[in-house]
Amino acid sequence: MPDVRVYRAAFAPALVALFVAAFSLADRPAGVTTPFAPAGFVGSRAYDTLERLGKAFPERPPGSDADRALAGRVARTFRASGFRVSRNTHSARTPDGPAELETVVGVRPGLSSRRIVVMAHRDARGSPALAELSGTATLLELARLFKVRDLSSTLVLVSTSGGSAGGAGARAFAESADGPVDAAIVLGDVAGTRVRKPWLVPWSNDRDAAPMGIVRTLERAVRQEVGAQAGGSRAVGQWARRALPLTVSEQGEAARGGLPAVLLQVSGELGPGPRTPVSEDRLDSFGRATLRAITALDTRVARSDEAGPFADEGGGIVTFRRLLPDWAIRLLVGTLLLPAALTAVDAFFGARRRRLPVARWLGWVAAAAVPFALAWLWMRLVALTGAMSVPAGPVLPDALPLRGWRIAVGLSAPAVLALAWVAARRPLVARLHLPATVSAGGAAAALGLVINALAVVVWVVNPLAAALLVPAAHGWLFATAPGTATSGRVRVALVLAGLALPAIMAVHYALALDLGVLDLVWLAVLVTAGGHISLLAALVLSGLAGCLCGVVAVVRTRRRVVREAEPEAITTRGPLGYAGPGSLGGTESALRR
């Protein structure tokens, strides 16, 4: 049974951390502005370029002949504008199968070697996809503009392929970029008439988002040139994107490769449809906003030291226009996990002192995690062997609709899980020679130790993700505790409470990506097969899933034992057991009086 005294005393640091976090709230980074108007960007010329490219290349799937021909035109424009041009080809998985994707890079050296990158993809999976092509038209207009205009920083213009599904080109460039990159602006749809905020998407497919200074600089530029706020994410959305990093837009893979990238797109993270109309006025205003942001960033980057222009800015969560810094989040989450962790360790060693077979129960928990790890391995093999071509970067389910052969692939994951449960877990459990029931204290002690150990590991890597495990670390510890008068309904409520925060994260992604329940499950299958979930993350998730199965087994067994147990015999005297005078002992003393 957990020691409640240890549990209560361990909350003292959390109270201190709460006050520290409250006083740590700070102002958001202000961003950078420039007094110079974005003169030189000609929206009408960029719009004419967009129309010509749309007519010449109406269909341009990633890696196709049309995609390569468009890459050649981009390279010629860069070269004619005085940029040093390089063209690189790499292999990548796309929804249509493996393809050779080409990246065109134009470099215009400045007084400083520090770099500002402006990137846009030119491919599309639909036709004519003019809105998706507007980023490339803006890129070409910027190349013409900087033919006669200098910057203090080195300007790098990048035209990628694969951005319409998976962002393979952006990640390949980011991983091979020469020299330090201090800011990267990814241009998506900047001319479409379909408006969906936020227009700035800083999220990464890795743990850290883009520096807030870049985001704030772009926000100011958009507000000045477009005349509207770019929008933003609420605190819950920010927490979800950093706790469980996932985005389907191109800047996510660029950031995963190491670039401080922010997407500028009028249709938001989801992007435009292939037949979304375009507007010359919108292309002009967003093009000028891009130029204003480049000019403002140039003044900041050129004056920075070797650490970079945004090195002194800490990350955090913005709430009520204030920044809760990452160090305060780490401190608060760590102290909230401390009571459950100390109580679990105390209960584990208490079970050992009572000579319960806790080592064998640890093996039981590990055996429950094995089927989930094997299911993850199966999905990775499906993608690596080419049975289903899944991009390495996350894509919306529409890119790989659930039909035909993919239905069989999707159903194979739960089938492998069930087969591994029977063929792998049961033999492992049989070798442990466990006691007859899991309601004994050894199982609870093992579960509490493993849950909290995994939570601590996650806290070391990503405290925002560890925050999602705080209810489980506390609730599941007491849901499985033996020797308590906790009712079965309360135990079930504690189990469900441990799943509440992960469920909120799932709801956020369903709303942000406009997905139904089936689409959300299919997205989870795709990101697993594509390799978005690393080996360490897969092991931790498998361990947590095994713990959940163990907790459910203990709670179910305990409820059955309580329900089937016979009423206890009366062991204390009271109204029902009163046997008259003298029943509590002799009556000699009373008789003497």
C-alpha cells in the first residue's frame, strides 16, 4: 500500500515551484521591425509569372518530368539574377512511390556569412494548384528584386520538391545546408482566396519550434502589409505541438533537419486545394510582407555574434500574452511527478521487504509491452520493404487514402498486436511462475515503479510530454494499491483520469487537421510506418501501453475479488454482537461493588 504520509510531504516542492512559475512569466520577444518600405516587389509581375508557370506546368507531381523542367526554369531565373546556383538530387519516398527529387539553391553572398533562407516547393499532387505554386512565383520575384539590391546577410533562395506531401526536399536541404542559418521563411500558398488562420506556422516535427523572435518579426510584417493579424495558437495547442511534435506542412521537416523555419501561408497549416482561386492583391500584399520580414531580419542577423541573433531567447508557452519559460515548465512538471515517484519507490521496496516476487511482476509488465513494440516494428517494416510507400514526413490521410491494399495494411497492425499478445506475451508470462492473482501487492508495486520511471525518462527528454503523464503517474498508483477501501468506481475513474490529457491532445490534432476519428487513427498508422516515431519513443509508448494493460487487469481482478468475497465475520463487539453483561470479561469487579 502506498504511504500517504510520504505522498503528502513530497508535494511541498510543487507548491514552491508553482510560485516560482507564477513569477517567471515574462514578456514575449518583441521581434524586429524596419523603417524601410518594401519597395521593389512588383505584385503584378509575380502574378503574371504565376499564371505563366501554371499554364506551362499544370501537372507537376514530385519527381516528375514537369517538376524537373520547372526546376530548370527556376535555376535559370536564379542564375540570371546573379545568384550562385547549385542543383542537387536525392531519393525520397512519396505517396506515389520512390522518386528522385531535385532541389535548386541560389546563393547571393552578403557582407556577413550568416544566412537567411527563403524556401518554397514547386510540386503539387493536384492540378492546376496555382495557389500552391504562388510561393515559387514569389521566390522568383525576390530573385529579380535582389539582383539590384544588397543585404548585409547572405540570402539563400531554395526551390524544393516533395513539399506537397512529406517535405522531403526541405529536410534534405536542411540536413546538407552549408554554413549557419539564422532564419528560414517557408513560402506556401500566398495568393489563395481561401483564408484559414493562423497564417504563420512555426511547429516542428522535432521537439523545438522556431525561435519566437522570427515569428514575431513575421507577425509585424504581415500586420503592416496585409492589414490583419496573422493569428496564433492557444496555450493548449502550443503544448500539444511541443509535447507530441507533429505537423503536416513543409516547415516541420525543415525544422526537423535543423533550420529555424516558419511557414507563411494564407490557407494555414492544411494548405490550399488544387482548384483554390488566386488573387493578385493577396499575392502582392503577402509578397511585400515577405520582403519586409527579410529586410528586418537582415538588420538583426548582420549584427549578431557567433551564437546567432536569437540565441538569448528562451522558448516557452505563450498564455495571456505572457511567456511561461521552458525552465519553469520543467521545474513545475518535475515537482508534480516527485510525490508519485517517491511513493512508488517506497511501495516497491516495501513489497520487497515483505518478500513479494516484485522482480517477476516487473517481467510481467515488460511482457505486456512486447506486443506493442512488435506492432511498431511491423509497421516500420511495411514502409521500409516498400509494401506501402509512406513519406518520412507526416502527411494528411488524403495523400494516402484508406482503400484497397492500404486497408489490409491498416488492419495488419492490430492483427500483429493480437498475434504477439498470444504468441509472445503468454509464453513469457508462463515462464515467470507468477502467483495466481494480480491483485496481490507485487503487481501494484511493479506497475507503480515502471509508470513513474517512464515518466521520469520522458521528463528528462521533453518535460511538456511528461506533463501528460502526471495524472497517470498519480492516479494509476492508487488505482492498483492493495489494502485500501477505495471503491471499484473510484479506481476506474482514476484509470480514466490518467488518459484524460492524452485524449485532449488527440482532440486538438483532430480539430487542427480537420480529421475524423478514423482519419486520426489512420494518421497514427502513417506516421508510425513513416518513421516519425523514433525507437526510444516507441519503447516508451510500448511500456506505457503495457502498464495500462496491467493497471486494467489489476483493477478488474480486484473488483471481482471484492464482489465474490464472503462478508467478513464480526470481530468487534457492538449492537449486533452484544452478548449481555459480562460479555467483555468477568463480572467479579462489578459484583464486589
